[in-house]
Amino acid sequence: MTHLPFFQIDAFATRIFEGNQACVMPMDAFLPDAQLQAIAAENNVAETAFIVDKGDGIWALRWFTPTIEVPLCGHATLASAHALFAQMGFDGEEIGFDTVKSGRLTVKRLPDGRYEMDFPAPEVSKIDVTEDVAVALGGWPLEAWGGPFYAAVFASAEDIITLQPDLDLIKRLGVFRNIDRGNLGCLAVQGDGIDVVSRFFAPASGIPEDPATGSWHCMVAAILGPRFKRRIDCFQAYPGRGASIGIELIGDRVKLRGHAVTVIEGKFAL
């Protein structure tokens, strides 16, 4: 029987039971895809990150939900960096992660204890608000944006928090241009110390509602960065958890900032 190192980490969290859960599993080489997917299904958290050391502070990185491999995942990248810095003794200034579809991603530690990730900014554009999206969300957005996901903009944080979406309808929503089917975020600009409040639903990816979503916040940065022209403090309002995520659009890159906390360290028996 093979035993693989295993870490479960709450990402974009300052304490346990906040942010989003991710499992991080270092290995000498990637196992066959079917085994990686089976492990992620067994872990049954939003994403499992598999990392392979390439030397010189660079790791190959892949992310799997319980049902699919995804092209980009922020919270599991943050969790992977935290595992390396906090649990595995990496003492360099910056970690590089080589990914299949999102290129080289980097993570460094900030003096305040947060991690700062450097991600690509997606292309976004305004699109029409459609009735099927409004029905699925249970509210009519002020405006909509297309990019990696469908983004619905509402008037207030209260609108976001009180949404009661129909996840079956969201899962069946058609493809809008190049937007992934069944993956939909909603946001509102808000004051009182928080700039943006949002939620993210991904039933088509096996995640009914995601507690903290870095890839979604790359899209939020692309939409709102030109308006704010500064660092933006965001709160992802997953019921019962919540996640604080700092974002900043710099050219064609997004800085994502947040804390992480180790919850479980052990071995996965395979």
C-alpha cells in the first residue's frame, strides 16, 4: 500500500471553518488521470491540488474537483503554497507553479502573513441580462458580464446574501459565447470596509456553491479594476463560512491576497 502526504487547508481564511477547503497532495510524479480524479472524489472538497517538485522552487500543479479537472483554481493554489511554506519547510521568497492551461503562477508571503498570488486577468465584456439567468438566480441583475464565467451584478450586498438560486437551472444554463456552462457568479459593490460582496455557483463542476473562488475573483478584478484603480477588498458570502479576498488588477495580471490555515495533516492510503 502506498501512502501519500496529505494536507487539508482552509484557504482565504484566518481561522478554521472559514474560507474554502482544499486538499493538497505532494507526489513524486502525477498518477494517471483516473486515479487523480478518484482521489479528488474521495476527498470530496471543492478542489484537490496535486503538486510535483520540479526543482529550483518550481512545482507542477493540477487541480481536480470531485468530478472534473479545472484549468485554474485560486484557493487550492493558495493552499498549495501554504502547505509548502508552513508545513514542508520551503524557505525561498517565491514559489512558482507550472500549470497545464494557466501558465506559470507565482505565490509569495507578505509581511502581514498573507500570501500574494499572481494570476492572469481574463478578458471580460458586458453582455445582455437574460431571463433564464434571472429565473435561475431568483433576481434580476442590473447588468451582466461574460468571461470565463457569467457574472451578474446586483445593486446591494443584501441582494447577494439573500439570493436563493435554483441550482438545477444554473447547471443547465446554456453556453454564453465562451462562458463555461453552469458556472455563475454574482457580485455587488458595497461600502463599510468591504468593497465587493459576491457568491459563486458551479453545479456543472460538481460544486453547488463555492465558499471562496480565486478564479472568480480574477474576473471580479477584470470587471471592477478599471473602476477602482486600487486594491479591492472582497468578501465571498458563502452561508456559514465567508472568505476575505484581496484583489488588484495590474495590467493583464491579477494579484490575489489572503491567509490560509492548516486543518488536517496526514497520509492518504492508496
